[in-house]
Amino acid sequence: MRAGYATRLSRIAPYAFMAPAVMIMAGALLWPLAHSVWLSFHEWKLGTPQDAAVFTGLENYRILLADPDTLTSLRVTLVFAFTVVALEVALGVGLAILLERPIRGLNALRSIFIMPMMIAPIVVGLLWRYMYNEQFGPLAQLLFMFGVEESPPWLTSPDWALASVIIADVWQWTPFIFILALAALQSVPTSVVEAARMDGARPRQTVLYVKLPLILPVIIVAALLRLIDAFKVLEVIFIMTEGGPGLSTEILSMRIYKTAFEFQQLGRASALSNLLLLLVAAISVGLVLFNKLRERAHASG
């Protein structure tokens, strides 16, 4: 009898110890989300008491989905997020492959590559705003040395602004992909690589057909993490362009900020943040399902 009670107690004990932390985490995550959903069904102006909120149902969602500016921000967000992630994955994995092999000064190079990731986003925005200065910025001076007297309007032209912001984000976050890809490459069993070489595989074929397939799950997870973060970028774009010129660099996070604090429409800002959450969740689930289907096909094949 006592033995059975002790067995049941030993099974319940881990969950009992975890319960307080789980309850705190659930409260910290679920309560703000529930409040945001509740607020999205109301019209509530910033600075007024919560009792002044007026229930409007799905009106905020209807207005946002019919607003051309919101749709423009959605398009800019998708272009920005998928472009930066594609470039960061390509550059990060490429650098990891180049720096995997032992070369002199490798540790110093790795340290240099990860430095941008450790800089605060506001500082990154100020740094690249200075870099793009059309009069005394380093890029303008470099172009002048090559005979270009007038620097492109990097941050003041709709044709250049989004590309300029993308370059800044790629510069900062490519090291994140690089670190994960390099760690994955170094964890590839040497026996697999040696077997491929014994079968006549050249270095390029070893990378394409042996190493990359083995580290693909890590790359997918890293890309997913960066994609989620790219949808939430705010500080760098706010410092560099404030979403302009026009709406050329206004992603949804910037639109949410302006709706809440400039237009003082908290209900509509909450509705827009919920739409962004659904979009990110749908893309994340799609990538996870793709990875599982790929692994299943690989296992069956």
C-alpha cells in the first residue's frame, strides 16, 4: 500500500514542483493576450478611463482590412521579412561554410562577425542613419572617391529606403544565422564526411549533398526565429526612417505604434497586433509542418 502511494507521489511530484512556474508563465502570457483580444472589440482612446471603452464588435477588424494603408504596411512587412531572412540565411550559412575549415586567425574573425548582433537596435539605427547621410556619411564619401558627386537619397526616396533598411537588418542579424550554422556544421559526424570522401565526393559535393542536408533542420529553426523577429522590428526602422518616406518602410509593428500612440486608437491597435500575431503564427506553423513533412519523406525514402 505504502509502495503504491510512494510510486504515485513520485509521479506527481515533478508536476507539483513545476505548477507554480507554469501558472506564473501562463498568467504572464495569457492575460495580456486575452486583454488584447478584449480591447480589439472596443473603441478606446488613449488617456481615457477603461470604463469609457465602447464595444464595437468586429468593427476594428473590418476597418483595418478595408484600409489601404494597412494593406500597404502588410505588403511592406512581407517583403521586408522574407527578404531579410533569405539574405541572412544565404550569407550566414555561406560564411559558416567558409569559416568552418581551420585557418589562421579564425577565432578573431568569428568574434568580429558576431559583433553587430551585440549592438543595441537603437544604436544600429543611429549608426546606419549616419552611414546613409547624403552629405558627410561614409557611403557618400566612398562614392565621391569613385567619381560619384551626388549620393543616392538612401533614406528619403521610396525607391531606396526599404532596401537601405533591409541592408541594416541583414548586417545586424546575419551573425545569428552564422553562429547556429557553424555550430551545426561542427557537429556533423566526421565519419559521414570521411565516408563521402572515400566514395569520391569532392569538397563542393560534400557540402551540397552531405553537410547541408544534415544541418537543414537547424537552418529551418534559425530562419523561423529570425522570421518571427523580423515581423516585430521597430527600433531600427523608427530611428532610420520613422516608416517613411510615405509608407515605403512602414511595417505592421510601426503601424501598430502609430495607431496606438499617435492616433490614440488603442482598440484598433490591439486588433492590428492580433492580426499580426495570427499572420506570424500561420507562417510559423507552415514552416514547422514543412520541416516535419520533409523529415518524414526523408525517413521513408
